[in-house]
Amino acid sequence: MKTIKKQILSRMACVAFALVSSITYAQNTNPETSTQRDGFIIEFSVGGGLISLEDSEGIQTFDKAQGTFVFPDLKLGYMLNENLAITAAMPGNIYEFQGNDRNFGGFIPSVQYWVKDNWWIHGGIGLAIDSPALYDIKDDVNDDWNFGCAVMASTGYEIYKKKNFALNVQSKLVLGRASLDGDAHRDAVIFNVGLGFSWL
């Protein structure tokens, strides 16, 4: 039953990701808004979404998804050419576990490619980080840090550009697994929608 629920949740996230991707595929008809992409990229985004987690010990299961807000969500990178950048993405989402707030995020080396002048796709694989929320650390209660592997795929559409600044609408899918004490692990499926603020 748990396997079936995982498959259903994964398929729902993929469908939602594809839907947002198709919506953002709109063409830009105003060439004056083109931005010359060069040098370093800095981006942060705000938004919300859904997170679903499951522990191998059965403490938390995929049966219930939680609403989540994005914190932090950073991206640093460098343009290799006008359409391709290498980046380091740092997604993060707050969730509740046994009465405490925690953060499931990561550090993910990735690449970003502009398919159209305003539309980009972004993805990579890297380190998953499951940690206490910085504002809710309690000694011997909510102070454990767990690490593992995560994959990420995202897409965005730039709705406003001026000089080296761009505002985009974006969606992001993150799948991760963090190792816990006692050979246990915690799996996470995260889907976010938000606004990104980029300096290129």
C-alpha cells in the first residue's frame, strides 16, 4: 500500500510539474525586454508548496502531505554562455515533525539552460540535508542533522526584466533521502511554486 501511495504521489507531482512547465512555455513578443546574460547569477525565491515525508521506521509516512513554505531557496552560478549556466542550488522547505519545525533541503550542483529568451529549465543532483529549523533548535530534542542524496528539477518563466534583473515565476520538484541514526532513512517529495528574484 505504501508503495502504491508513493507512486501516486510521485505521478501527481510530475503531472503538476509538467502542467506548470507547459503554462510557462508562452513566447515573449517584446524583444526590448531581452536581457544580456553574462557573468555571475544570484537568485533567491519565495513561495510555498507541498512536502511529503516517510521514515523507514514508520514514524512519519507519505499518507499525509504538509503545506510548506520555501526557506531558504538560493541559487548561485556563472554563465558559460548566453543560454547555459552552472549553478549551486540550495532549496529548503520547512516541515513539522513531532511538534518541532525542521528543514528539508540540500546543496545541489546543477545546470540551468534558457530554452527561450524568457523560459529556462534547471536540474541537478547533490546533497540532501535534513536539519532543525534554525529558529526551533532544542538541545537533545530537535538538534539532529541528517544527510543523504537529492535530485532536483525546476522550470521558470521570466515575467519582468530590466537590465541585469529578472523576476520569474517558477516551479520546483525535489526528491531526497537522508540517512538517520540506526540505519534508518527519511524520504521526501517536495513540489513548490514561487517567485524568483534574479541578478544576472
